[in-house]
Amino acid sequence: MTEFNRRDILSLVLSSSLAAVLPVSARAAAGGEDYGLTFGPPEPFSFDTLKERAAEMAEAPWQEEKSPHGDILQKIDYDAFQAIRFKKSHALWADEKGGAPVQFFHLGRYFQEPVKIHVVENGTAREILYRRSYFDMPADHPAQGLPDDIGFSGFRLEEPSQKSDWLAFLGASYFRSAGELNQYGLSARGLAVDTALQTPEEFPRFSRIWLERLQGQEGRVLVYALLDSPSITGAYRFDCVKSAGPVMDIACSLCPRRAIERLGVAPLTSMYWYSETNRRQAVDWRPEIHDSDGLAIWMGNGERIWRPLNNPPATVTNAFLDEDPKGFGLLQRDREFTHYQDDGVFYDRRPSAWIEPTNEWGRGQVQLVEIPTDDEIHDNIVLYWVPDGAVEPGRPLDFSYRLHWTANEPYPAELGRVVATYTGIGGIPGQPRPEKAVRFVVDFRGGAIGDLARGDAEPVVDLSRGEVSLSDAHPVVGQPGLYRAFFDTIVEGTEPIDMRMYVRDKEGQARTETWLYQYHPEGTVDERDA
């Protein structure tokens, strides 16, 4: 299995004809046009047959499918990959009759396992065969030495003008969207296997892809994918709609080849370096750098949770137990440009991704993995669902969910939302500061929190160790709608402290979502499950 830096992949995606004459039946398979593409012979296709194929593959040993032309592909490094441009004239479905224009990614040093991509119409599929003529590249480019029919590394869905894309599949089982604010950031994956364990992580990949459109439905594409890895196979169906924020209805049928210790369903991958919460890590001149600033969970019992992300001193895995969760995701809540001061990669526009289960997921846990980083080029945040029960051969698993690529949560609660978390020395200014006292300040906005006056509510705080020494909650003077809660605690030792807080009114009603945080004192910690 090929390992790679997903941040490099994103950079490649952002940068970035002697076709045979086809008979009428082949052009029909492509939607009535050939687009200058070459197609293979027809074969029947349906999602049911794809699921059957995945189940059959799970009964056989895994076979690696790395390209035999690795010596040439190795020469197509970052710069050489950027020099390859797909020709707009060869884009599939560039006829405004439905779907979206589709462009294809070339193979290269980081993508040496070819993906076979097909087009589907009326239950019939044809493979789109690779030709160098689909791409513009320099005359002396290493790819000029590749033969036909080597496959692709992925594809992307374009706006009708083909001046920008809104959804891309590239590398292993990664896919991502520019979201509601038209700026790429975090990614999703088909599946995560054994993330953050002592054994190496496995990266399943989409080895076969089928694309289908519905005539007259612009901006809607059905993507079918065959997932394969040494441990598991799977059949996926993505119903992708280009709305204000793209929405994907995803169904998958998973067939384990062997027992899996940690199966991560609906995984998301992001980057968090530092924010206003951990200013001591802000070595760059920009005030904040992150693709996402928090984990949001809508628990099965209705509770709303916000967990600010960390850049911890060592890899940490936190588990949030639940049953039939209503939703969870990695969000970028801070949308103020001045908080980032970055007019190059626009962290204030990075999309949020929200997972909404659409069938019963049962008991399990949302797992958040946080990995130390000292730069923005590394993805160090992983989020996924781990179902209860053994994952082993002969026990297929089926999951359905809706993935929202949006600016904010798609289903906000009528509660105050966390908008900022600050930490610093505790105590009262002008008075002697208690030794080792640390203050935690949480700002809320929205819902009914803005109606509270000073003295109307109080913070409710629970700590895994230590005691609260000082606390209060009040509206922020001169900032309508902004409400602040804080508490102090004496921090001893280096082990992390798990914290939980919400604001309740005099009647005992919660007026805010629940703020969870894991504070890492100076020093190192061992990996742990919380």
C-alpha cells in the first residue's frame, strides 16, 4: 500500500488527440457524445452487482495493482505532475445536458496504482481508456514515454465553465470538496483501517470507479467505487449534488478479508496547528493556522458537544461513546479573516464537513485522533466512527450517511455555540496570583444565550482531576449577543486534564452546547484513550 502526504496531494490537485472513432453504441454509453475519449467494450453494471463483486473479492487474497511503469512514474514528481494539464475539450459530459464536466488525473510518483474509470448509462458501463492525447504536457515530459491504457489516478467534477472544480477523488480513498465558500481544506476518505495504533495504518483505495449522470439534472453525479485493501473490500455509491454546499448521499457495503482491530467509518482528515486557544505554539507570524478548529457531535440522546482541537505533545486518541449518533463533523467555525491574516490560502474560507447517519449505526464511538505537528503542511487530525462488535470475515457491514460540505452545521441548535476558547494564568488581576492556577475562558454566541443578563446563569464545570477555584458567567460588555464563561483550576503534574462545561440558567436549563476540552500541561503524555 502506498503512503503519502495528503497535503502534497492537495497542492497537486489545486494546480493542476488520436482517439479512436467509436461506433454509435460506444458514444451512447458516454451519453450520446464521445468527447474525443476512447471507450472499452460494454458490460452490464448496477450497484447490486458491484456489491456482489466486493463480496467475492473478500473471499480471495488481496493482490497489489501497482503500475508496471513505476520507473517512468517515479520521474513524475511534484513539478512534473503540475506540468500535466487535462484538455477541457476531452472533459466528459461537457455538453450541459446533465451531470458535470469530468476531468481526469494522470498517474505520477505519488499515484502509481491505476484506477479504472467507467461511464454508465442505462445499466451499461464502458471503461474510459487512457490516452496521452487527453493531456497537455511538455514534449520532453517523462509521461511521453508511457503506453496507452495505463489508467488514471482519479477525477474531478468541474463547474460548467471548467474554470474550477467542486469535487475531486484522488489518492487511496480520499475525496474532497471546495464546499460552500469555494476553498479546499479538509478531506474525507472511504474508510480508515487501524489508525493511530502501534501497527502501521492501512490505506484502502478505490481501484475501480463508475460515473453516471441523470439527463437534465445539472450538478448531480452518481459515483460508484470498488474499495480494496489487504484487510477489506467494499462497494460504495455516492450521490453527489452541487448545491450551495455540495451534499453527498453515501452508501457502502463492507466485506472484511480478515479481522480488523480499529475500523474507521466515514473518516475525515484535517489540519490544526494553532489558534487563539494555544498561543504558545504560534511561531508563525499569522495569528491562527488551521483547516478546522473543532469537533462537533450531535449525540444520539440530543446533547450538543463542541470539542476544540489540539496540537498535542504526543499522539492522542479520544473516544466519545454513543448510540445512533445524529451527526458529527470537523468544523471551521472561525470565519473572521483578521483572525488568520492569510490572503493566500484563506483559512477563513475552509469548508466544514458534517456526517449525518441515514441508517441505524447502533452502538460505537466517535474517535478523534490528534497528532503533533510543527507546520501547516501536515494533516494531523483524523475523525471517524468505530462500530461496536468484532470486524471479521463473514460479518458484512452496511452504512449509509449524508456528507455535507458546508460553512456551518446544517442543523444548528437553539443553544449558545462556542466561538472561542482561551487559556492563560488564573487569579484576579492586581492581586497575588495563585501558584499553578490556569484560567479557561469560553465565549458563546447564538440561540437564547444573548438574552441572559449578568447573574442570570452560571457555568457547570466537571474536571477529570483537580478542582474549580474560581468561576463565573456573564454577557461581554459592549459586544451584543456574546456571552462568556470562565473558571480557574490549579494544574499539577503533566498528565492531560479532561474538562466539561456548559452554562445553565436559574431554572437549571442548559443555555449552551457542552464544551469539552483536553488540556495538556507543559510536558509530554502517552497515547491514551479517553
